[in-house]
Amino acid sequence: MRILYVAMADDYGDPARGVSFEQANFYDSLVRMGHEVIPFDFMALTQSTGRNQMNQRLWETVRAVRPALLFAVPFGWELDPAMIARISVDTVTLAWFCDDHWRFDDFTRYLAPAFTWSATTATSALPKYERIGYRNVIHTQWACNHFSYRKLDLPLIHEVTFIGQPHGDRRRVIDRLRRAGLEVKVWGYGWESGRLSQEEMIRTFNQSRINLNLSNASVVSLRHALLPWTRPHDQIKGRNFEIPGCGGFELSGVADNLGDYFDIGREIVCFGSTGDLIDKIRYYLAHEDERRAIAEAGYKRTLAEHTYEKRFGEMFERIGVHSYVTPAETGGVASGSHSPSM
């Protein structure tokens, strides 16, 4: 189907930082799924023409291309809620909100009602959507773009690696691992070693015995590891699926509902405290067969259930655009399920 894809092409809207997460995962998956995807980089247009002109251009683009779906990944207040609401009158619009675990109250709650549908990865946000009277919310999750992230036949050359920005106390955690005598290599925007390209990151996932996935803010307390019914504040991230999607062994901090997606201990491994992390690194470096078995199980689970192809397919079926017929097939008039019940 024809999708107007409204998102940033560059990481945080800065070409110097490389390709954005959205471009490398959402856009790439939609294109390779066979959809006709028309990119609309709202950030680049905002920077070059201003917010008002960008939103007017968005309206004109919708009128010109007549998409079956407008799919947006909002960042800040670039998209005008009034313009989105105007477009949503006769076009199905869907927004993927990335940070509802902390941005719902001062951002999402004001923008989401303008869209026909909204997607969230945050379980904690679902009752908040309900409280504002918004019913068309889809609880989805991050995944792996299996078209790009893949298992490669490469030798293991790294003991322990971490790829990500040095948020919170990540520098302290990495420093403590190194002081414990562990060889840890790190990459990402903000680290001295710099950012890896997507291809380099995929190779690193494949060539590391242990791939770390650290919390955004701080290492989750051991209490959450030992008492799984307590709810940690860390969110699931794309990295949770990308590492096993490359056949890599993942050692991750505890995240909200992660056990709903992987069998912890059999498909990926989680740690609680920094001391627990050190112990588990040492254990799995010394138990190669067990490490390989867990990595393979995580790989199979990811390909079977956790790809963006599956996530988008489920969402499109839910919102009723999967049966869309192109204008060319109907003599120039688009048809399909365009009016999901509110």
C-alpha cells in the first residue's frame, strides 16, 4: 500500500550523527515489506523552511499522493496537532510514540488525539490513554529489522561489548567492569571511540561473546531481578531484539515486561546489580556451550516473533488498512478500510 512516512531521516535531526533509528528500522522494513513508502522528513523541512511551512507542505503532500496511511514518528512539537487532526478527517493516520514511559504527560497526551491511531511500547501508558478518553491505542513493542540485522559467519573477536550512548551511570558501570579485570569495548555517540555504522554494529553483535544492554539511566537494583513481580522503571529497547536477531548473546538489564517476549535465562540473560553483572560475564565467558545455546534460542525466538515485519503487519490489520487497493487498480480512485471506529 501507499504509505506517507513522516519521520526524521537523520539521528536527532543531525546529519553529522548518521542515519536515525527510525530510518534504519521503520522505513527500511516498510520498504522491504513491499509497500510504496513516500518519505517526508519533517525535521529537515522544519530546519529549512520553518514549522508552519513544513506543516503546510505536509497537508499539500497528503492531498497530492493520497496515501492509504500516514505513518508518523513524532520527535518534538514539529507536527501541528491541528494540522494532523485536519488530515485525519479523511486519511488514516498512525503515530508511533517512542517514549511514553516518561513523555506521555507533557507530550503524547496533547498530540495523540489528533491521530486516528497511536502505537506505544509503554505498558504504563495504557491507563493514561484511557483516562484521556483515547481508545485507538495499540500496545506494540520494539523489534528487530531482520532485513538488515542478521547472523553472519564471522569469528568471535570481542569478549564483551556495549553499543549505546553514555547516559546516566553507564560510564561508571563500564569503568567498574574494567576495574574488575574484564575486557569491555564500547562504541556510541558520546564515547571516545565514536559511533559505529549500522553494518559495523551488526558485525560487532555477531563477533562478540557477550553483548551488553545497559539501562538508560542506571543499573536496575538486584531486588527487581530477585522479585520479578516488582516493576522496574527501565523500558524495553530495540537493542533487546537486535542483538539476538544477529545471533548474538545478550546480557541485559531488567526491563519492564521483558519476560513477556523472551524466556529469561534460556533465550537471553538478565542481571540485577553491577556485581551480578560482573559474575554473569565471568560465568558465560567460561561456559561457551551454554552461551552459544542461549544465543541460538534467542535468535530463533526473535525471527519467529519479534521482527518489524510482524509488528507492522499486526498493526495494519488492526487498523484496517491491510486490504488497501492502489489507485491504479481502481482506475485512479483509492479504496480500502479508511474509517476505523472511534
